[in-house]
Amino acid sequence: MADDELLPVLSFGNLMSEGIALSRRGQHEKALGRFNDALKLRGADKHCLITRSKCFLRLGDTENSLKDAEASLQIDDTFYEGLYQKAESLYAMGDFEFALVFYHRGRRLRPDLHKFLLGIHKAEEAIINCIGNPSTVKLENKEGLCFVSRQAESKKDSQKQQKKPKDQKDQKHTKKKSPKTEQQLLGRLYDDKAYLEKLLKDEDLMQSSTRQGTKVMDLVMGGISYLNQRRDFWQQQKPMYAREYERKLLRLGWGRDRKLKPAEIARAIAKEMEDIEQMLARGSAEQSCRKAEHLLKKIRAWSEDDVPNKYELIGNLHSCIGNAQLAMGQMEAALHSHKMDLECAREHSLTDSVSRALDNIGHVYARLGKFQQAISTWEEKIPLAQSSLEKAWLFHEIGRCYLELDNAEVAQDYGEQSLQSADEEGDVEWQLHATVLVAQAQVKLKNYPSAILNFERALEKARLLPSETAQNGIIA
């Protein structure tokens, strides 16, 4: 919540919370900035590295996504979220064999999590689509066989290409995919690529720059490059011969005549979810909302045998719809969608989803100015908090709500609880935040000596950061 009496203080906890909230709303570039700032304060936090890795992946930056996933595993090699994110990054890069290795490692660590099993299915399916069924392949052991990654094989291919005549190489390099093929691969994103390519013809526009100094041509070329990468990935994951056959099945209702495998369904859902998030990230909240509602109807029609994590996905889609509605300013509709997420999570005992839904509902209530409802929601989330840092944030937000309701005494109590949790975590930034809240509550209680003492303590914390913004705010 914004504080009119004191300029905001940057801390690891609130940067993480803000980044996660922005990412859930599809604002991945803004979220990335928050995670970058958070890691400057605490560079060896594996949870922050994974959230940033997910952010990179949603923005199409697979290399940095992989780097963050590997960095989290260097901190804790048994971190199952790190293994899953590394597998997802490798899969997105088209290195399906290595992705399969890490899906299996994660599965051994956490056999209870369906996402590792689904990852194994989709990686195996992608490998078969690319090289054919292993039972139809004959290998001759002339010089010894070894496990080689796709990257190593592509290196051999590039060496062969160098031996080809120059004109033949150039002819292959300049060969473009037909518009029909591109349209089949990109789907709805094909129109975006066509629009960007049309913009390239406007020379005056391409020479101009944004207010931030970025050249428009760089932005347009970056967008085209990203879409080309997605096109190549989808072609690699499922070649046209397999794609055309599955498309016929989709027209018949996603497999009425032939039951699709769980891996095929998982891949189709993953593609749809990616589109939903990309639409919201590009500012197409209405389109994102419609697509999420359409996918929700499809998933409800499937059985749990087809989609093992069916109810987790249903809740996630309600959350996506709520975030899109929030972006469109439809506050009451957003509140309803997040409540549906909460109802689904409770019914199926999905603890993480319950925590997410309560978080979102509290934020919507606070945005609506319904501080008492926000308090009740966030108080319900407290037992689900997984760390002292998360409790420090929750107690602080609840205390701020009480301050808005002019209940300074309770606000002071929550400020002290927030300070205690921050002390347990040893987080100076949250100690500062909580101390300021306590001091402001004491001002409203007209306990000026104690308020001055706490403001002085807060000033000491601000100097430790150091933060000139916080220091000036406290002094003022």
C-alpha cells in the first residue's frame, strides 16, 4: 500500500512481493526490474532466482532463464523448483534430451508433483516427433556410441555446412518459410509478426526513438526475432506432419475420435497458457481474458486421468482471468474470479493456490478501499506464510490497513509483530518499514516521545542501507 507520509523504502521482501504481483498480472518486464533490485540486496536467494528465471522464460529469454535456474541449484542442488525450471528452460531451448534428464531428476525427488510427470511426457513426445519412434531407428556401433546433446549435434551440422559451396550455403540461409507455414506455426501471433514487418517499411518511424532513447527499429527487430524463435521452437517441438494431424483432432473437440495422450494435452495447455500470459504482457487484457475463459471450458470437460493437475489449472485460470479483469479496471469481476480461485484451492487442498488467492483478494480489497475486508483476508493468509519475511510483509500490510481505518493502537501492535518477524529474518529493510509503521501509529496516538525515538531508530536503519530517499522522508 502507498504511504503518503513517507516515501517508499526498498526492501528485499517488498520488492519480491511486488515483482510476483506484477508477474501474475502479466507485466513481466516490470516484474523483472523488481527481481533485479531484490537480487542486488540478497544475491544468493534461490527463490528469487527462480521467480526471475520464470520471468525471463515468459519474455522468451531462455538463456538467462537457464542461468538463473542453474544458479539456484548451485545454492541448493536438491532444490526441486530449480530442477523443474532448468528442465523447462532446456525444453524451451529445444534441448529436449537434457530437459528429459532434469524432469526425471525432479520426479525422483518429488514423485508427488504431477508437473514432473507431465514434463517427462512432453519431452519424450517432442523427441519422438523430431527423430521418430526409437523402435524404428537402427544404430550401428562402429566407433562407439555416446550421449550427445542436440547442441553438440547441431555443431557437427554447422561444420558440414562450412564444407558446402558458398552459393549453396547462402541459398539455404536465405530460404524463408512460406506465409502459410508461418501462420500454422505462430497461430494468432502471425498477425503480430506481419504487423511488425509492415512497420519496418516505414523508414521515418524506424529512425525515431522512444522517450527513453530506445530506437524504434531495435524494438521492432527484437519483437520479430522473438517471434522467429517461437516459430522455430514450435516447429522443432512438433513438425508440420504431426501438427497437421493433431489439428484435425482439435477441430473434432480435442480428440473425440482418438484419445489424446496426457503429454499431448499438457503441451496444448502449456501453449494456450503461454498465449494468455503473452497477451496480458502486451496489454491485450481483454483478449487474454477471453482466451483464458475459453481454455477453462475445455479443461473442465476433461477427466483427471487426462489432466492430472486439472483443478490446479482451473484455479490458475481463474487467477489469470482475475488479473486480466484487474488490468481492465473491472474490480468487482476481478474479486469474483480470485474468489473462485480460492474456492477451487480449498476444495482440493491446494495450499499454495490458497495462499495466492488470498494474496490477490487482499490486494483487490485494498485497491477498492475496503480495508476491513483486506485485513480479514490477509489475516487468514498468515498461517500459510512460509517464512518470517513473508510474515513481516503481511503484518505490515495489515497494520497499514488499520492505520487507514484510524485504529492506531492495533496498527501499532501489527507494526511491532512485523518488526519482530523482520528481526527473526535479520532483514534491515523490513525492520525499517516496521519501525516507521510503529512510529506513525504512535504519532496518531499522540505518544510523541516514543514516536520520535522510533523515527530515530528508523533513521539509523535507513543509514545502514543506505537510502537517501528513506532518510529524507523520515527527517521530514
